[in-house]
Amino acid sequence: MKINLDPTFAGASGMLKVWNATGGALQVTDEGHLLDSHQTAWVKESPVLVSLLDEGFLTVVGEPAKKVSKSKAKQEEPAPIEPSVEESVPVAPAEESEPSSNEEPTDI
């Protein structure tokens, strides 16, 4: 499989978007396709690619987005939120406190 340099391509299953961190071209596929220095491309995962990643010559900069089918999205709707205990227990209004007998009223 060839590498994909198209910036609008969003990847496919089994592919990784990699960046060539070296100063030269690297062979990134089993078939011998090269990726120029300091470029990114979508490449199908292979032993050659994994080896270059392990050695630090390539860096993964993207993975294909996982598509969610409409039927699966409907099944994953969030459950309704149950009211908390605080929301379901009525609270009596606060009573105004009367001044204590030790306090003297102040005139301003």
C-alpha cells in the first residue's frame, strides 16, 4: 500500500499518520515507499513502520477517527438524571433570629 500525503485524507483502519523526524528519507512500508525528511503521511501499520517508531525515527501524529453508526449512537443515549436527595427533600424557610436579651439596641 502506498503512503498517503493528501492533507484532506483522514486515514483508514490500520493506518497511522506519522512524521519523519530525521534529516533524510525513510522507507516506511514493506514495499519500499519512502517518506521525505520532516514530512507527515498516512501509512498502513507494518513491521517496518513499527520498527521505525520504536527507534524514534518516526512519530505518530494522528490516528483515523472511529465512526459511530447512527443505530449505535441511539443506543448510547445518556440515562435520565435522577434528582439528588437534597433536591427531593423540602426545606423549611429560615426563621429570622430575634436579638438576644444581652444585646442593647443601638440608635444611630
